[in-house]
Amino acid sequence: MQYFADVLLPLALGKSYTYAVTSEDFAVLKPGFRVAVSFGKSKVYSAIVVKLHDHPPQRYTPKYIEMILEESPSVTPKQLEFWYWLSEYYQSKLGDILRAALPATFLMESETIVIKKDISEVEKSTLSDDAFLVYEALGVKALSIKEIIEILGKKSVLGLLQDLFFKGVVDIHQKLSEKYKPKLVRYVRLSQTILETHNLEEVFEILKNAPKQKHLLMGIFDQNPKGDEWKKSKDLLDKTRSTSAVLRTLISKGILEEQSLRQDRSLYDFKKQDEKRSLSDAQQKALNEINNIFEEKPVVLFQGVTGSGKTEVYIELIAKAIAQDKQVLYLLPEISLTPQMVQRLQARFGSEVTVYHSKFSVHERTEVWNNILDKNPNAKIIVGTRSAIFLPFNQLGLVIVDEEHELSYKQFDPSPRYHARDSAVVLAGMYQAKVLLGSATPALESSFNRLSGKYGWVQLGERYGKVAMPEILTIDLKSAYKKKKMKGGFSHTLIHEMEQTLSMGKQIILFQNQRGYAPVMECLDCGHMPQCHQCDVTLTYHQYSDQLKCHYCGYQIAVPEKCHACGLHNLSTKGMGTQQIQEQVSTLFPKVSVARMDWDTTRGKWAFDKLIHSFAAQEVKILVGTQMIIKGLDFQNVHLVGVLNADHLMNFPDFRAHERTYQMLSQVAGRAGRKALRGKVLIQTYQPQHPIIQKVIEGNYDQMLHQQLKDRKEYHYPPYNRLIRMVVNHSDMETVKKASQWIVNVLLQSDYGQILGPVFPPIARVRNRYRMQILIKIEGSQSRDRVKQIIRKTLDRFESITIFRSCKVNLDVDPY
């Protein structure tokens, strides 16, 4: 009998492919194994087995798998089930999901390797100069194509290599390399010979004229009189202030012996403090209600005001899950939140906490993955950002989605364009796990689900310790500018409150949701603003590098000395970004330490941690930042929060602008006043009487919710309707127009769903590709699956049309 395996490849492919399997391999393989397979002409990839069977494919003769890459599966059956659900719901290709899910170390691809063959001197003499140079280099070692390009200094060498191959001068192979490299740590101790013979006096006699070696050897006996315990080489060298050369000499003399042990990069310095805080009456009541609702419903929306102590309730729920020998997934919207949260969880649970996010190296992520897969006790509580939903859980019992309203849980580019909160609810259902969605300002979709009875609901309406909510005041920018009561972007009122706050020894947070120094640079004579040459956007000025940068494609130029349009020397910045706010604060308060938190200052792996630590330690008195600073960070000494301009949020052209403005302003206000002294929030705006601003001041979430739900229902937006966005892009604008209109015409024939567009989005060109978007509204009574089938069939037809084959179409289900 012949056997076959269906595998997923790490390519943008929408289906699995069938390969032949020997009977020996068939006896070993299971779904989830990584195998090496040849795909295309000669390329070899690592693929994931999804199904084993004895049914040959009908349309092609299958190749055999090249080899099995591991002794046990790296992917669980539940993960495969989850991947297929994601593919179906979000209309994403399975290969894209595989690439998003697996650490890069698992996604091996072959590399073309050129190997020298023995030829005669006569044959050598016929080689061209380039061919002879390559042949000589191959005499040292086998080379990759990239290395040969570097040797010859040419852009392409394929023609040359093909000629050499056909002449029998070289062989060309595909080499599949393992990307994961375990971290090895060197340890040393007294050699076994000395330990057995006890010849220490003789050893010290040998070293009497080698004081450095003798000093290092004495370090071996520190807190270990026998010298028989393994010590880290690095720690020993640091403690004795010795060099590696001295250590190597002692090893070569047979006095010390060494070994290298594998160590996880993902381990932390865990210090369990058995820190269990007593819950307030309100917290205990909320905890009891959550546990009671979990008996009947798998998902609970936990709505607690900022500073109410939701985290302590989370911790008690985690403790209960751990006691039942279950795993816990704790999702956070931003990497910046992980240091504070990990510290709090470690204080209670010690080494049972592990972390997973994109700032970790691929090796660290691989080790976390393997620890979870192997049920390592150090991987019971997983704290991570949205990508953590892809981990190989086996006993998942509880999922906590903190700040569940945050837009960061939505993946926009590249595919798969999933929402981690919604996907986590489905994932938990596959494990019969419970889900807690936590927020002070829940997403409308989540509140709609609790109003309809789909989710349970628990509210925590008071701050921990009965601390008062902050006082929120507005400053009318129109009036302040008219009366000349502004200094840069700061009203006199805000400056006065900052002075008062600093005089009390308290800290300040300033919020401006625009990074860079200034949004644009403008010519004051002709009004020209420098544009990105690849995107339809103006360039943002960054003072620290004195450059204009595009935040979409990364294009950057030096600040021009004169206007490119009129040639005059009258360029000026317009608007304010976080850099300029930081500069103005430093001018207003020259003796006060000021820091900035935005994407530019937090790129490094530990940049978040250092910045948060310095602010928490009060080394920094004023923190300026974008929305990063509002996402659940807890600083006890912050008294004042200033919002430099709230109008940018409200005026954004999106149906969720008012909801997000309420959430963002409420969240930033929640950073103020976490102890006995009531905090203060100042919101600078041209629209102080705007209904959303007034609801923020009142803290009236319910009024905002019901007004927004009324508007959404009237205009057929979520949660009453579902949205699917299609974005067609191509390097030629006319092709984009024709392609988009063709798709719309075909969709309209189905009479299924409301079609809006095609239209150019506000930024019509990104990376020299023009974009048009089509929005499909699906009524609540209509079948989403049926609409998706129609879209899929339409795109299959579209891709078969020659003139449209170079177009790309991106699908985004629930694009909000």
C-alpha cells in the first residue's frame, strides 16, 4: 500500500499539498510533524504535516518527502484546527497563517550550494577569468550563490553557474540548514583526577609562580570547599577579575575541567515573594460574580474603572486555574505593558511565568514555544501580545484579554489580518477554557455581546482604596490663542498646573498622538510641503536626525535648504509631534528631567523596560508620549495628565472615531491620581462642548455606548452589520481602477450585501503602489459564509484574467 501526507508550506498558498511517504516514515509521522519537502523546481522547505492517508492525488504525481525534521510534533492538533478556523473566517491563506504562527527557526528554506568537481588542467585552461576565480574559491569550501556574487562583484551569476554545471565543472545542491541554535553556557570545576587523588597541595605548588592562575583557582573554592560543584565560567571570571586566557590555561593543565550546558534564553531572574494582597470588598464581590458566571457562560466582560484593581482579580483567577493544573494565557495590547505585569505576576507565581512577544529573538521565542509544548513548569502562565494566541497550548484553562478594547489586538498587515481578542475567544472554546475580557472602556462589540446576553458582565465601579477619580477640565484652545495665553503648544493654565504639580514632588504625563518633531514642513511663500516620492503623504520632520521621514515606507531625506517648488529659503515646521513637545517642555522647565515614549524611542529590546523603570523610580518627572503611555501603565506618583490636542482624535474620518476618542481620553485620564491626592486632567481642545468630551468629563460610558449603538444601527455599521474590506493595489493607477471596478461589477450581480466603492483611500499610494478599496456591508440576517464564498469565487475568476494577474487583492474581515 502507498501512503501519503498532506502538508502546509510556509508560502502564500491557500491549500495543503500531497506528498508520498514511505511505509517506515508513515509509521512515525503524525499531524504536526515538520518535514522537508521539495516544492517547485528544486527549492526545499520545511512543511507541517496536517493529514496522513492512502489516497493518491488525482491531478499530479506526488514527490516523496525529503526527510522528517524532528522526533515529535512541533504543532498540536488543536493548533491545526485553530489555523483552519482562522483561514476560513479571516479569508487568509493557510501558508500566511503558518508563517505568522511559527517562530522563524521552524521555517527552514533550502539554500543553493555550489560544489567543485575535479577537472583536468586542460579543462581548467579553458575557463574564463570569472569561472576560474569561482573554481579556485570553491577549492577552499562550498559556496552559496550570495557568496559567489560577492566574490565576483556582479549582480547575477546564474548564467555563469549554469554554464559551469553543464560542462561538469561544478555540482549544485540544495542545503537545508537548521536555524535554531541552542544557547550553551560554560561551567567549570576541579578536574575529576584532582578530586579523586586529593593532590591540591601539589597543584598549588605547580602554580606558585603563576599568581593569576592561583587567584582564579581560589575562586572555585568560594562557598564550595571541595571544589566539586560546577560554576559558570563567566561568573567565576567576573568574581575573580580574571581573563579567559587564564581559565583556558588551567583547563589545558588538567587542573580544571569544563562542560557546556544548554540554557533557555527565555529564563528570567524569578524572585517569588509569595505576595498575596488582600482584596477589597468590591474586588472580592467582583471575583465571586465572575466565578459564578463562569459556571454558566464561558466569556465574561469585566468592566472596571481605571485604578479599580482589576489586576488583583485577574491574579486570583490565575491562581485558581494554576491550582487546577491549567495553563493561562494573559494577553496585553502592547509590549510596553509586559515589564510591569510580569513583575506583578512573578511576585505571586515566581518561575511559572513566561513571556512571548516580537521583541524577543527568534531563539528565545523558539524556547518559549518548546517549553509550552513540553509542559515545562516554567510555562504555566504565558504573558504575551497578540501573536501569543498561536502558541502550542495543551491544557489551556483561562484566557485574560486585558484592555480588550485596544486597536493593537487587530493585525492589519501583513496577512493574516486577525483580531486577537475575537480569535482568543474561539481558541478558548476549542479547549473549553474560560475567557475574561477586561477594560475600563470596553469595545462596543463586547458591550453589545453582553447586552444581548452572549457574554456575562461584571462591573467594578470604584477605585482601589476608594481613591477619587481625577478632576477633568477642558481648556478652550480657540479662546487661549485669541487672548494670547499660549506658549508653543501649552496654554498658560496647563503650564501653571505643571508648576504646581512639580512643586508637590509629583509627576506629569503629556499626551500627543503624533510622533516626530512636527507633522509637516511647509514653505511659507508658496505653501509647498515636501512629499514622499513613494507614498501620497507629506514627510514628517524628525529633529534628532534632522531628517524628513515617511512613516509608511521609511523613505527619508535630509532637510532641504530651500523649497523644491519655488526655490526660496523660507521653510518652517507646522504642527507638533512628541519631539517638539519634549523640546518645549525642556525649555519651560530646564531643570526638570523629561523623557519621551513613542515608537522612535522604544525600538530596542529593553527600551520599554528602561523608560518605564526610570519613570517609576521618579528619575524622570515629565513623560511625553503617544498612545503608548495610556495603555494600562500604573504609576503611583502621577498627579497631572495633559492632553495637548484632543481634536485630532475626534476628527479622524472613521465610524469609530468618537468611540475611540472616548476610550483614549478616559484611559489617559486614568493615569492621574492613584493615591490619596485627587489627580487632575487638562484637555486642550477647540471643541470643549463636544458631546464626547462632555461624556469623558462625566465618566458616562453608558450614555456614550447607547448613543454610538443608535448611530451604528441607523447607518448599518458594526456590531449590527459585518464589514469586509477589499484593497486592490498595483503600480499603475489605471490598472487599479479597472481591476477594482471589475470586482465591484461582478459582486453586484450576486445581490448579496451592500457594496461601497471602489474609492481611493485617504492615502492612495504606498510604496509606489496605488490602492483602491471596496467595502462590503453584510446585514445581520445574511449569511457571512455565503458572502465569503461569493468573494472567493469572484477573486478566483479575477486572478485568471491576464491583465489583472499582477494586481494584488487584500481581504480584511472585520477591518476595525
